[in-house]
Amino acid sequence: MRYTSPPSELFIENRRRLAARLKPSSIAVLHANDLMPSNADGVRSFIQNADLFYLSGIDQEETILVLFPQAPDPQFREILFIRETSEQLVTWQGPQFSKEEAASLSGIATVRWTHEFETVFRPLVVEARHIFLNTNEHARATPIVETRDMRFIRWCMEHFPLHRYERLAPILQELRIIKSEPELALIREACRLGAEAFRQMIGIVRPGVWEFEIEAELFHCLVRNRSKGPSFLPIIASGPNTCILHYERNERQCQAGELILMDFGAEYANYASDITRTVPVDGRFTPRQRAVYDAVLRIHNEAMRRMIPGNTMPNLVREVGELVESELVGLGLLDREAIRNQPTEGPLYRKYFMHGISHHLGLAVHDVGSRYQPFAPGMVMTCEPGIYIREEGIGIRIENDILLTESGPVNLTAEIPSTAEDIESWMKHAAF
């Protein structure tokens, strides 16, 4: 692994917390992600199943984790199955985890080869009453590709039809939504890498630069700092592209007088940051761009102040909507009479601010967690308001990563400038 391995105590504690939530006489099974094919015999870079990594720290395909907290034999209460290495595998793909290495990383004493799974699992599962199985239950997921977890669900129900089956995802979502100190250290590192990448990206911003050249600086900075790369496909959007929310082609040449909206994140040890900054191509905002930028920043700062324990996402969305309406009136984009007469459904501000204000962040950029769960200390969430004026070619978004604490929100990406003055100053001094 290119990143420094997290302490095994993180995964030991995560398993302990999960075991305490399982029903008596339960066995739980989680699988690694598949290698995803591209074309011919090619495959994409491996991305581990976040739940399996959360509980084991193992970042390798063909891995299975079995938890049976009340197994009669203590050695089978936690079992990790990893792919058996061989001379041929080492020749073609390099060193794989040994049993000793996997045990050290995960804190699991019993490590077996994956091909032994069925032989070990069958005598254990008959001792259990409940089988907890895992699926991707993210509210916005569209699982069109069958996963190893899904294939195992079908196999398990066929071979053990009379057991009581339970959903593991709701428990893991509740556990993962609150970050521990070791997790926060990894997220902070992802945020730090994002700040360093932003500094490098704006160093080449000038009239005539191509969006993909800026993107290349992002990859260069992250990979040389032990990251696998961006935590999602980056958005480097200039001019009219700033008003395309999920623009990912990054193929336009940037022109003087325009803005560049950079929505990007860094991955570190599978944890993510998610950052957006909007900067002027030639280093200085026009008066109109500055007015819109300052409006978005005011919305951001007030929204962040409301990200406190006890608030909820639906309430925050309502509060932010009122802030956006007020700023749009000030920009001459809405009038108060129209707002008073607008329909309850489909508020007018949605023409200029059409996405969400926040999402959870962690082992996924859009991390697991119910939007209806009250905010609590230990949550990490984004704060990302924007105003998009398509007819003017102005799209501005400011996004930071926020840790919720008892004493108030903490901006984990505060190192990256947010004010227009600071952005202009950074661009002036960062230019190559």
C-alpha cells in the first residue's frame, strides 16, 4: 500500500462496535469488491468495499470477513479470508498479503485462504440463528452491476434457506456516520492533500490554459503524496461549463474574464475530501462575479454556523433556501413579490441553486447515513452552496468539509482560501 497503514486498533474497535449491535447467535459476512472490467482483458484500478475496509483494513480483492461473536470456539469469532499467494501471482502482480501481514493490519488472529471459505463457513453457520448480509443501501445508489455480496446472498439463501436473514447495512450506516479519532486523522490528511493540490492547480491558471491541464496538476500532486488520486472524477469547469453541475469532460480552453469552478477531492487510505473553489481565469474577479461570489460566501458561512448537533438536513435545507432567496433578491435575480406568491413546491430559487447544501463524507465522497438523522458530534459533512446564472455564464460554488463538534462546526479545509481577496492573493503569488 502506498499510504501509511491505519492502526489496527481502528478496525478492532469498529468490529467490537458492530458485534455489540448484532442479535444473539448471529453470523455476519462481508465481501471485497470485484475487479471491474474495462475492455478486452483490461480491468480498472481496484476500489475496496468500504464496509469491509472499515472492519478489517484490508485493501485487496478476493477478501471475505466473517464475524461470529458468540461462536463456541473463540478462534472462529473473527475470521479473515484472503487470496492465497503463489509464485505465479507474485511474478505477474507483485507481493500479496501474507497471513501474518493481514493479521497485523486487521487485528484478526484467524486468517485463512479464500478458497477455504466454504469448508470453514458451513459448520459455523449451522451454529447460528441469524445471518447478517451486506448490500449497498445508499439512498442514491443504482446497483446495476452484481457485486460479490449480492452473489453471496443468492448462494447463502439457496444453501441455508431456513435461517433468519438480517440487513447489515443499516447498522453499518449508523456506525460509519460518526467518525472516530483515527478516522478523522485520515480525513484531515485527505483535506491537507486537497489544499496542496489546489495550490498547485491555481499556479498554472491563466488565459489560454486548458481545463485538462489543470486536472493533470491535481493528479500529479495527489499521486506523488501517497494518494491513489482524486476521490472522484474532478470537475474543472470554465466559462459556461461552470453552470453544468456534473461537468467531467474537462476539455475546454479557459478564456480571460471567465471563471473556473474546480470541484475535486483527495483520497487517502480510502477516506475522502471534497472541495470546491471558483477562481477568475485572469486572477481578478469582475464586479459582477465578485458580487455573486460574495453572496455565495455569505450563504456558506451562515449555513456552516447552522451545522450543529440537533439540527437536521431537511431543516438546514429550508434555512439555506431562505438565505439563497435573500441573496438572489440582492443580485437582482428574484423579486420579493414573486417569492411571496411562489408555489410551495418548486421554490423560485431552485433556478439558480438546484443541488443539495450538504452530504456526509468519509469512506465515500457521498458517504452513508440517513438524511433524517439529527446532526451529532463526530459527523463530517460538506457545506456547498452555489449560485448558477446560466444566461451570464457565471457559476460559483464554495465547498468545505466540516466536522461537527459539541462546541461548534470545525472547517477541515480552512487552509484553502475562501474569500475573494485571499483567492486573488493566492493566485498572484502562486503563478509559475
